[in-house]
Amino acid sequence: MIATANYTASALSDFLAVYLGRADLSKKNDDLNQKIIELVKKNVALETLRQENEWLKKELKFLDEQKENYLLARVLGRNPDYAASQIIINQGLSQGLKPGLAVTTDQGIIIGKISSVEENISHVRLLNDNTSKIAVSVMGDKSALGIAQGLHNINLAIDLLPKDIKINENDLVVTSGLEENIPAGLIIGRISKIETTPEKYWQEALVEPAVDYQTIRLVTIIIPKEN
């Protein structure tokens, strides 16, 4: 009887040791996984910081060369009703911003215009917004002037281009400077498709934006010098 009791106690002790050992191992694994997650977060934060610092160096160098007045801003988020075509930035009325100013990124690529301002934030209507319009110039054999409008919140379309001016796919499209607060020569994108028919006096062109509007985190607002 005593031997049986000793055996039972020993077996129970062994079971508890194995159970507690497994529990301890499970806790160590959880702790290790948590440390790995924290390291991944830190690495992502460091890489994001590195990319932003690199962007800032290039952007500031470009702006200094262009001798433009400007204000840098961070993208805070997107308008939930227009997520693909409107963003919110962390500069506003207090920083001297107003509707109509050009918003750019990546050394002179225009992505939209300020549509409304609040005390410390601004709403930006991107060029792909269906209600967005901007005066442009197609840099082909001869400069062709036109108006680009957002199309389906994806790309842009230029209509009323004279048929006697030859344009080609991949031609660069830039701002013409023929509207208030928008400097000439800001890059918009390239011609991706040309549409024309014999019965029309005009030709139309689709424009592929130069950057992916969905990945933008930092922007520059161009401030007219008279301001």
C-alpha cells in the first residue's frame, strides 16, 4: 500500500513537473514572440524614419534650387467619403494656407490643390478627383494647352486638344501656369492613351499620374511669392 502511494505521489509529481515545464516553456515562447513583434515594430519605425529623412533631404534640395516659398506637411488621413481622391494634412489656416494652393511631392510632382482649410489642418482634393480640374501643357513636338480633369478617381483626362497638334503616348504632362497659385512646370504624369475620331475637331488624352496617390505620406505646399 505504501509502495502504491509512493508510486502515485511520484507519478503525480512527474506529471506536475511536466505540466509546469510545458507552461513555463509556453510562457517563454509567448515572451519571445512578443519581443519579436516589438523588434519588428521598431525596425518598421526606423525604416519609415529613414525613408522620410531621405525624402526630406531630396525635397529640400529641390525646393532650394527652385527658390520657391513652401511649407512641408504630413498626411494625417483621408476623407472617408472620398478615400481615393482626398487627403487631410497637418497644416492649415494658422500656417497661412488657403484654398487653391498647389500640393506637391517627390521634387515637383503636383498631386492636388487645397480645397478647404481649418485652423491647423487642410483638406486636399487630389487631381484624380472627379471634380478636380487643372490647366496643363502636354510636352510633345509642340506644347499643347488644355484642361485636365479627374476621371473615376483613378487617373486624369484632357479634352479639347486641337487635332492639328501632334501628341504621343508617354508625352509628359505638366502644369501650364495659366491659373492662379499654380506655378508652371509642375509634373502631373504622362499620356497613357489618345482618343480621336474623324468627326471630332478635338482629341482627348488619358493621363497616368506620376505617383501613386495612395502611398503619399509627406507633401509640400507651394506658397506664391506675393504671399
